[in-house]
Amino acid sequence: MNTPADDVPGTRAAALPRVAVADVAVRMFAAQGYQATSATAIAEAAGISRSTFFRHFRSKEDVIFADHDELLEVITEFLGREHADPYRAVCEAATMVFRRFRDRLAVVQLRDRLVRQTPELRDRELVTTSRYERTFADYLRRRLPAEPPLTAIQFAGAVTATHNYELRRLLRAAEPVDERELTAELDKVRALFGVGPAVGAPGQAPDVVVAVFPASTSPERIAASVRERLAGSGRPAGRQGR
């Protein structure tokens, strides 16, 4: 039996990285149509054998979202490090995803158009992007076991939805979207959950509350009084330190 040349070490230049093969596939799909482009044609254009292609990808549907697999590995490694503020770490991970897509904007825009035109890819994209939300929620639940599990799920959902909204703007809006806009919106999410800086109108300093209690006052009573005072003013009390 003959062995394909690129399956024999030293007979061909090193194969393209998975994401590079994915980029070849996306450009071919955009030019020729998704249904009209075969896995064999993608492999040939990428300079690999068909068998090598299927060692890396289960199907031509898989190849389109290969960069998501690598990104999930990157953010999982990032979240595996020690972070003083787990909520902020999740926002930073979401920003890393945004930055990677911004750096590959042309091909990501091609894929966005392709997915919107291809029903079978839309469902796959939903499944793929939901993995980020699950990764964020699982991380928060591990790092903050004393917090209600629903809080981790809600925060992860809010961060993911905010990221996806800003990413769609980046891909589809006529005006460029700056990373700082995403950061500002994620700061609002943290503030909404009481785990980040207060966010006011541009140029407006956040309100400051000063409370004075006798030294003998218990911490529980101080916390309760602050909550009552903020509730009476119509402002959220936020989270109390543990």
C-alpha cells in the first residue's frame, strides 16, 4: 500500500497549523460555496492529505470553527492561573477572545457572512460559542464556591452576551469598534453585579458613601445598616465582603 507523501516524515514541508487550514477552508467556502467545496479540495489547497485532514477535523463543518478550539484552550490556561479577582479574570478572558478575532478580522468577517448564509452552520456556531459561557461559569463556581451557583451562571451569561454583541459590531458595523468599548461595557457588567468599579456618566466621579459607627458596633450590624441606607436611596448595595 502506498503512503501519501505528506504522511511520511521529511517528504513534505511541515503541515499548516489547524487555524491556517481553517482559514484556507473559509476562503474556499466563501469563493465556491459551502456545499460545493469538499474536504478533499480543502486538504489539497492546504497542502495536506485527506487522511491528515480527517485526523485534525471530524468534518468540513468542524474546520470552520477550529480557531474556537484553540482559543478555548488559551483562555482555559489563562483562567487556570491565580487571579486576585475571578470576576475580572473572566472579563479579561472575554477580551482576549475579542482581541484574537480582531487580529484576524478579514477571515472572521468572511466566516460570519458564511455562517449567516448557511443554516447548518448557524446551529453549530451556537453550540461552539456556548462553550465559552460554560467555561466562564465553571471557572467561577470553582474559584468562588461560597457564591450561589446561579450567580456564576448569570455573570458568565452576561459577559458572553456583552462580548458577542460587541464582536458582532466589530464584524458588521461600518465604524470600527475599539477594544476599549468592550472593556467599558464589561466594567458595567461587573458594576451591575456589584463586583467591579462603579460606572457613572462620562466624566462623572462615582458617588462616595461615608458611614460612621461606634467602635463597639458589630460587623453584621454595620453591613445591615449600610444595606438599609443604600436601599433607601434607590442604589444597589452590591456584594458584602466575606
